[in-house]
Amino acid sequence: MLELPVMHCSEQSLEGKRVVLGLSGGVDSAVAAILLKRAGAEVHALHMTNWEDDDGYCTAADDLQDARNICDQLEITLHHVNFAREYRDRVFSYFLDEYRAGRTPNPDVLCNREIKFGEFLKYARRLGGDLIATGHYARTSIIDGNVCLLKARDKSKDQSYFLHAVSSEALAVTVFPLGNLVKSEVRKIARDHNLSVHAKKDSTGICFIGERPFREFLATYLPANPGPIRTPEGQKVGEHHGLMYYTLGQRQGLGIGGRQDANDEPWYVVAKNLDENALIVAQGEHPLRYSMALQAKDPSWINGLPEILANDGILACMAKIRYRQDDQSCRVSLGADGRLKVEFESRQAAVAPGQFVVFYDGDRCLGGAVIEGTVSRQDPMLKTG
């Protein structure tokens, strides 16, 4: 049987500590409960309902029942709380506003900051929790006296990208039991403990959309506004269903393949012209698909603004502009308006406004910011997003 690691948070033992675990009903948080119990913690599970629409796609009822079964089997106390109103106000409204503006948001980042490490933490304290825990694949460590966020051992499952906006204060009281395990080990622990969820499929995509078609979901909240699909030269090559349905770099679902007046190279979305409600597309290795630099706003730094930026210097580090992307070497500078300019060593495809650029120093996550658009090394003004 796989030896289970003893878990630590901020170099403290968990023996006798009351740890409130976010229990989703999935295999990851269930195994987190096993590890916490083995480390001597008094584990209380808290299942959150963050979305309430009964539309046939939501699995909330099934997940709650799975959470009950897990707690019965592991003999831990289960609490249930409804954060649906807070989620709509702080996460879903942001999601809709971003799509109205033609951007591509990442609501999981905001959900972690506002709900899972915000409202959840407050509620856990009301339950008498000394610490909180989640099934995220990430780690924490003390570096130079600061609680820092690190990548997980399993780089294919690492979720530090989505956790970059969580405050160091919240991380200081958080345990990530799965941080030193790979997914295959997690499933083995679940099987060895005969958990009913040991083979449960991982959740994917945005939680409130579920398995339904994205376009179908979004159309129930935002009216479609069809318009022209054009090339960068202005030639009309089709009609789009609404700019909100498309993402920069998108190749599938454009409906313009097989044109007689075009070559065989695939078409890609390269820009959105909001003023003219036009989707701009280009074929193959068109230069508009790529950029060497971007501008970002509203930065979140886990351990405060890096000293080198505070002193008007250049921060040399690694960055991701999307989840699962390999780390990219870059140089970051801070403008007088608080925005960041990020220049990359190699060209980046499909830099999408609304997504996050997240910065790393090795395994340590420094923080991130919201991408506004691309910039030119010669021209600091933003190009069309």
C-alpha cells in the first residue's frame, strides 16, 4: 500500500488541529480528507453550493450525495453552506461583463479568491477551524519568512495558475494535502480505502456551464449579435454568431472552411473589432496570430510587489498566459499607471484579453494580472484586442 505523507502547513503539525476541508464530492478532496486524518487533524468537511439553477446539467445534488457518502465512510462531520448569491454577485456577474466587452474571462481565478479562499475561510472560522484545506494540486512553503505558493509535484495537474490571486494571509492557514502526490497515487489511495468515488470522472471546464454547449449557455444570459467575419485586409468571408462566442486563436467552429478563393491553410481568430462588430480571421502562420509582448492590469502579488519592480527595475522571470502552457521566459516592467508590460523571449500565440498572465520563479508562483492586450516593442500603445 502506498505510504501516505504526513501533511504540514507553514511548518506546523496538524496533530489536534481542527481543519475544515472543502469537500466537493470528488476523488481529490476525498483523498485529502484521508491524508488529513492520518496526519492527526480533526477534520470537518464543508460542501459548498455555488450554483443553483436546476437546468438538467448541474450535478450539485449528486455531488452533495457523494460528499455525504464520503463523510459517512470516513466518519467525519459534514457541513453544507450555500454561497450561490455571493458567487453570482462576485464571480458570475464578472464573467458576463467580460463577455459583453468582447473579452475571454477565467472565472475560476475569481472563484478561488472570492469564494473558496474568501467566504469559505470566513465560514470555516465560524466552525472553529484552525486551518482550511482543499483538494487543489499545489503546495505552500516558508521562504524568507513568507508563506509562498508553489507548483504541485504533478506538473500535469498543477493548479497554482488558478490560485495566483489568493492572498498570502489565506495561504498561511491553508493545507494542500495533494501537493506532493501525482494523480495516479491519489486514485490508488481512494481505491485502497474503497471510496465509492475512486473512479469518478474529474470535473472539467467552468463549473456552472457543466456539459452543455457553451454557446447555448451564454445565449440564455447575453443576446446574440451576429456580424461579419473579415480578413485583416477587410474582405468579408462569413458571418459570426456573436463576438462573445469566439476566442483569439480559435480554429474550430468558424464555418468558413473550403472557400474557393482561399488556400488550404486553417483559419484562426486573430482579433475582434468591437466598434464594427467584426470578427477578424487569418490563415496559417499569419503575424497577427502572434505577439512578443502584452500589457496587463490589476496585478495580484502573493507576497507583495517584487522589490525590483518597486525600484523601477525589470523583473526577469517565467510566465504563463494560459493554463497548461509551458513556462515562458519574460521580462516584466511596471508602468506609472500600475499596469504591467510583459515582454517575451519567444513569440506567443493567441494572447487573449481577459485571461491571466501568471508569473513564476522556478516552482514559486509570484502572482499574476489580467491581460488587456498585446503591445509592440516599438509602439507601447495597445493593438486591437
